[in-house]
Amino acid sequence: MASECRLVIAHFIGERNQNMANMITAETAKRLASVPLYVTDGLKFYIQALLEQYGKWMRFESSGLRGRPRIPRLVPDNNIRYAQIIKIREEGKLRQVFRKLIFGEIIDPSQISTSLIERLNLTLRQDNNRLSRKTIGFSKNIEGLQDQLAFYFANYNFCRGHSSLKRPDADGKVRKCAPALNCGLIDHNWTLRELVTYPCYITSTK
């Protein structure tokens, strides 16, 4: 999610492992024109994923001394800025929250927050019975869940007004903006009909 405009940039379905972190990072980078400030929870896989996406290989010249030469290693590019929110829980209760800078120079602490994506996760579960815990409304196959979430996020980005994104319309009345409108991707909140009838072309990645 782009926190400034609440736009959901990318999503994937699956276990939270290294492969998933690599895919979500690559897909996010592909859809952005520059390197943003990344803020996540303390999942360790994001560090390697960001290094593989934005890092560069550092090779060491031979020192001329005996012994095995230093192995090239992946180091972060100067443009990467990444921080984590670490939460410590004990006996099911939140005991401590602290911010950890991983890559980049000093970052304003107020920018290091995951509250918006946590709120989105709550909204997502409330709106989708397929994602509720202990539900009989679960998806019977992964393809159905992927299609449903793709449609949900399209509606969220282009049609649904966000309560924290408000601006006056042509008549001067303050209305809620969809995230895509706030980002300048569209000039008005789309209706559901506009969303489902917009020409969409699937191109091959091969």
C-alpha cells in the first residue's frame, strides 16, 4: 500500500516465505517510478527480497595474501530506505513496539508505521468472508480466491471512497475520494459499471 494515497499497489496469496517476499517486492517495484520508503513488520524475508531487488554486488580485489579471497556479497543501494516495526508479545498481549532502521539514512520516526496496512487487513477481513477466521465461507480453490481479491482491490482502488481522502467536487461538496483518484490515475470515482466495462488487455510475459 502507498500510504500517502492509500492505493493498494500489489498483493499475493500464499505463505509468508522468502519466495512470496521476493514476488511482492518485485511486483511493487515494477509498478513504481522510483524507490519508495519501505516499512514492514519484522518478517526477516523482506530484507533479502529488497536486497535482491535493489541491491548491487560488491566484489573485492585480491589482497595478494595467502588464503581464500573474499566472496562477493550483495549490498544495499544508496537509494534503498527500509525500516521495520517490531512488536513484542507475551502471553497474547502486546508488550513493546519499537522501530528498527534496516537500510538508508535517518528516517523521520513518524514515517515508520504499519498502522494503515493493519487497518486495511482488518477491513479486508471484515469485507470478505473468505478471509475470516474459522468460517464456512472459505474458497474451494486458489483460483477463485485470487479472482475475488483482484476484483475487491480493483473496487477498493477505483470505486470506493476512502474516509481519510476527501476533497470538494465541482459543486463544492466535500466527497470521499477513491485511492486512484487521489493518486491522479482517474478523474472521478468510478462506478462499478465503469470498472467492469473498462477495456482490459492481458499481455504475455514470455
